[in-house]
Amino acid sequence: MHEPSIRPGEFWDAVAGLVTAKVEPVIGRDERVRGPVIDYLRDLEALARRHCSSRETVQIIASGRRLLGDRSEVGPQDGPFAQS
């Protein structure tokens, strides 16, 4: 079976829906449930900071983390949005 290929731009365009789908079910749940989603979003944000040209996409991911109680900074700090 052939997997459909997704271009990087299409992936980043779909991130808002992905973040919503990951965050909404765990809002208000305990750390044990939120933790893996927070870790996923940290990794996704780090990738977005390196590979995505949309500041809005990075902000959506960071907002999802904050809604789950994560206030940590995510790098790389030398990416395209380091000089805000």
C-alpha cells in the first residue's frame, strides 16, 4: 500500500489542528496524562523553530504547552525567531 506523501509545508499548515487534537483531551488532567503530550509538544516546537518559517505555527505549539501548564523555554535559541 502506498502512503500518501505530505510536503513539509502541508504538515506545518496542519499543526493547529494537530495541537488542538492533542491538547483538548488532556486539559485539566493530572501530570501523568499531560506529561507525554507536553513532551511531544516540546519536541514539535523545537522542530518548528528549526524548520518552519511561520512564527504563528511556533506560537500555536507554545500556546498548547502553556495550556497544559508547561512554562519552560524551548530551543533552539539561535533559530529564525531568536531575535524577536
